[in-house]
Amino acid sequence: MAGIDWNVEAGAVPWATDYYNATDEESSGANGFEVTEVSLQATKELPVTTSFTLPVFARVTWNPATEGAYFVFGLSLGF
């Protein structure tokens, strides 16, 4: 996979909070350290002309605290 830049990230909350996993029936949330994001991103510059490239990316993110998964695709424009 030549020309693709890979990036891995992880995020966590180190303290107790009601934000993660809290429901109407149970408001316990996170009782302490909790992983809130694990993601993998791939970035590639696509050639449009001989002098212009378009940086695009795709990212897969999983939040084990909320059991949510997300896919994001985008492009970057710099001025």
C-alpha cells in the first residue's frame, strides 16, 4: 500500500463519569479509567493534475465505552 500514511490513536477517560454507558435505567457511567476511542486512519494524496494533489482520508473509530463504531471519509483543502 505505497503512498498511504497510516495513523493509530487511542483515547481514555481517567476518572469516574456519568457520561459513558449511562442510561435512563442505570446512571453508573464509567467507574474509573475507561478506553473511549480506538481509531485507524489512512491518508493518501490523489493526483488531480501534474501540479495539484487532493489529500483524502478514511477513518474507522470504535468507542468501547459506548460500543459505538464510526466510519469517516473526507478531504483536506489548504489555502
